[in-house]
Amino acid sequence: LNDFNDGLTDSISLYFWENLYKSSRKSLRLYIFSESLNLTSMIGTLQNLANEIVSGSQRSPAANEEFKAIINDTRVTSECLSNLNSSDAFAFVFCNNMLKLMEQEEFNIVSETRSEENITNYGQADTVKAKVYG
Amino acid sequence: MIYVLSQCLLTTNKPSYIAKSMMDLVAMSLKSLFEENSYSSVLEKTIQLFVSPFMLPPNFNTTNEVNLQVVLARYNLLECNISHYCMLLQILISMFEYLTFQSTSKTYYEYRRCIYIFRNSYLAFFLYFGIEACKLLFAGFDNSDNMYQVVNLTLEYLENIFMYPFTLSLHEF
């Protein structure tokens, strides 16, 4: 931690120590460790999973769920994008799963939503939006 | 993300099913950007990736400032790569479909808001692009196979623009 502190500017250093003060040393260290682990090893795992998914084995659906769970973390996105050209299987599986993630909260507009009572029943957070923009 | 995916599409020759899913992802990303009203530059840059000489005139920022008389043909179809041009049209068509049919809005009001924001901030751009596409057809039509694909895509694209103002009324009744 001392080495880490030497290379930092004052404002970042202040921010760093303030956060260290807030969290316990143990959990902070675990956090840093898991961050570096994530960033180095994900693309290999994803490529293996993609090959497994495309091969059409019985484990494909499970592998796809695993793949989706990993790319749901935005820290992995830039790494995935920079490896898009590496293999066709990976590009295909990545694009389709990203689409699914973005479409996740699909809501079909049907004629039943005409009255305001129906609309306000969909969710508490959304009713606020509805009032602002409606 | 849009930039990287587009570069990938343009630089390498992917099998069509992969190209299709990449184009869909670009369209979906564009669509999710357009839920806010400050992304005109992203739109212009995306179009320029596929059709490099394309320029949007600055007075086409909103539908209130549209003056169709100043639209001039700015480039020739021969100058740009036809397959890239088709790709761009496919992306834009897919984007309109995401916007109007496969809405990801949680409530009706969110959907309506998205429709209105798009209409007020971006529809003029797409109308302008559609007019340019029509002009290109008249200026550069020949009997090649590629040209028929361009005609089909242009017509489909124009249909999406012309139907857009009726989107809400179609769903309301």
C-alpha cells in the first residue's frame, strides 16, 4: 500500500485513503485482488464458452447463461470488443447475448394500456416518470 | 461500442449470420442512445463510417428548422462503396424496427416519450438521409444486381420514415 501511495497525485491519494478509512483493510485487499483477476482472465474463458455454445452440445444452454452473466459486467465489455475479430464463434455469441441483455426488459405495447389505471400499476418507480413526461 | 462494431463489420469479411447480428447490435445501441436528445454527433459519425463523404447540414438539428429547399446532392453513389451503403441502410431499418415495434420501454409513457424525443430531435436527420438516398437512386441507377438491392433497401427505409408519425396512433387504437 505504501508503494501504491507514492505514485499517486494528492487528490487521488486523498480519495484513496478516505475510501480506505471507510472500508476495512481486508475487504479492500480482496477487492483489488478480484479486480485484477477479472481483467486478466476473462477473454480466454469467454472464447472457450463460445466454442462450447456453438458446438451444440447438451451443455450449450448452461454455457450460454454463464457467458451472459460474465458479459453483463460492463468492465468486461471493452475487452470483449477489442477481441471481436479473434474468432467468429466468439463474435456471434457476444453480439447475440448483448442484444438479449439490452432487450431484457421487453414490454409489449398493447391496447390494454390505454387507461391510466393500468399504466400506473406496472411499477412504483415508473409512475414518477410517467407523470413527468406524460 | 458502435464504432468498434462498425469497424469490425467494414474491415473483415464476416459470414452473413454474424454480420446480421453485428448490425442488429449497432442498431440497438443507436436506438438506446436516441432515448436522450443529445447524440446527433454520434449519428453523423456512424453514418460517416459507412459513407465517408456524407455530411449533415447544421440546420437539420431539429424538425423545427427543416428547410428542404437547401438540400443539395452532396455525393455520388459511385463514390461510395455500395455494399457499405447497403449495410448502413440495413442498420437504420433495423433501428427503426427496434424503435417502433420491439420497444424495450417498461411503460406506455416511457415508450411515448421515446417516440416523441426521437421525432423532435432525430427524425429530420433520417428524413434528410432518405431524400439523399432517393436522389442517389435517380442519379446513379443502372441495371446491376447491387442496384436492385439498393432500391429495395431504400424503399424499405423510406417506408419506415413515412410511417413513423403514425406509430403512436397505431398502438393507441
